[in-house]
Amino acid sequence: MRAALLVLALLAAPAGAASIALPNETAMLPDSGHPGYLPALQRCMICHSVDYIALQPDFDEARWRAVVDKMRQAFKAPIPAEEVAPIAAYLADAQRRRLLRPHPPKP
């Protein structure tokens, strides 16, 4: 019994907290003056990096609306219903105009 407790204590010892350093963002949501920019910045960035958003396939506005609505309904993202359409319109517009592209990481 003592041996088992000693082994358990030795195994638990290295389980201390470790600090991590996250890399810097390599892309930013472009402020194109679109009315959906601020809602996208405020809502999407809660869970997603811009790189993740920028690497999505080119979706039209209807597809982005379905994606944003899925985030809202299935994943309970804090997106008010009235912001779904402006966010989708912004993301579709930014993709169409090639504004939403990831930047390569700096060496």
C-alpha cells in the first residue's frame, strides 16, 4: 500500500502548471467600411483566429449566413439574430474582394 502511494505521488509530481506562449496573429480582419465589420470582429474573434476564418473556402453570402447561423444555433455563439446577415455579408464581401487572406508567418 505504501509503495502504491509513493508511486502515485511520484507520478503526480510533474503535473504542475506550465506556461505557454501563443504565436502572434498573422492576419487581421480588414476594416473595409462594411457595416458587418464590427459585428464580425466582436463576435467571430471570440472563438476564431482570423487565419481560421481566412482559410475557409470562398462562400457566397447565403453560405456564410448558414455558417454564422450554425455557430449561433448549434454552438451557442453569442451572436444576436440581427447580426447574422451583416456578418455574413461582410465575410462574403471581404472574400470576394480578396481582402480576407491569411498572411504568411514571419520567419
